[in-house]
Amino acid sequence: MYKGLKVLFLTCAYNEEGKIETVLERMRTGIEDEILMVDDGSTDATAELGEKAGATVIRLPSCLGVGFALRRGLEYAREQGFDVVVTIAGNNKDNPDEAPALLDPIADDGYDFVMGSRFLAGGGYGGDMPFYRKLATRLHPFLVGLFTGRKITESTNGFRAMRLSVLDDKRIDLYQGWLDHYELEVYLLMKLILLGYKTCEVPATKIYPKKALGRTKMRPFLDWYRILRPVFLIGLRIKK
């Protein structure tokens, strides 16, 4: 419980056996009521290690996509009566100790959605962030801002907190097939802004691994297409 809010820490993971124990250990900050890991059909020991670490683990039968996994986690959060969900990367790039900064605007000021931004003063990123990603993570929020009329600095960071009651809004439809991959996070951000929910950004940090220690599972062209298309499909009212 955090300031009267029942809080779920949620992480989605796929083949992260080398990192997931550290991630889950770091997620034990004392402010969360439960830690949930949705395993997206991993073929390694990720799910077993999650259970060993004491997290609640939901296993998907195959790799169905990060959006599908996130949606399943949000379903669980609502079923169990949580007030707020904080999403944290399963690859150890986020700092769970910064979660109070995400939760305070919700608990103290009535915000519905809080995004951690690498690009606000006090935030930042370290390690080997690929050049194409540096470029894309600055262009993407600019495009989101054009379509929503809201100037933002961050739109692709998965480190965020959301009041779960917003999902009672029938105008937000998570169950569209085109949201099964990287589209869902962008969809939620844009819909909440466009529908007039109270949203804000707070500084956050993200650490990218050294190239020798691992590489991203993102496929630059396909997955960035998936991240970009909600901007146009929602911005142009092609999708609901």
C-alpha cells in the first residue's frame, strides 16, 4: 500500500533468464502490494526463476507479444482490485526505486497516468543506447504531440504508472487485435491524453546494457513500425 493506494508492480518478460532474478529483487521496494511477472512464452528458465523469486507468475502458452502480455497483466490487476499499476521493464533497464515519483502525482494530485521521462531535467539514460533509438525516441514524442496537442518529452518508455479505473472507460478498447505487440503502450498514452485524462511526466532514468552484455530483442524496422503506427491510426481517427 502506498498512500492509501493498492499498488501492483508489473513486468513482462521473454527469455530473460540472465536478468529476471535481478529485476525482481530490485522490484521489492516495500511500496508494492504484489509483484506480477507475465511470461510471454519464454523458452528458457524465465518463468521458473520468477516463481523462485517469489513473484506471481502468469505463463502465456507461446510468445504472443508484449501488448498481449501487458493486457493480461492489466486484467489480473483489475481482477485483484488494485488501484494502480506500475510497469517496469523485464530486462533490468528501469530503476524501481524511482516508482514513488510515478505514484506521487496519482496519490497526491489526482493524476490518472504518469510517464517516466528520460528527457526531463533529472532524468537520463546510460550505457549503449543505439543511435537509431536515440533518434526515434525524440521523434516519436514530437509526432504524438502533433496529434494530441500536448507537448511531451517521452512516449515510448514503458516505466509508467496508471490508475486502473481509467480502463472502465468504454472508449478505451484494449482488445483490438492490432494492439498485441508494441502498439498498446502508445495507444494507452494517446487515448488518455485525447480523452482528457489527467496525465503528466516525471524524470526517470534508464540504463542500456553494454553491447558486449546483451542486445535488444526489438527488431528495428518491424517493431518501430508497430510503435509508430498507433500515432497515425489514433491521431487520424482510423482506429478507435
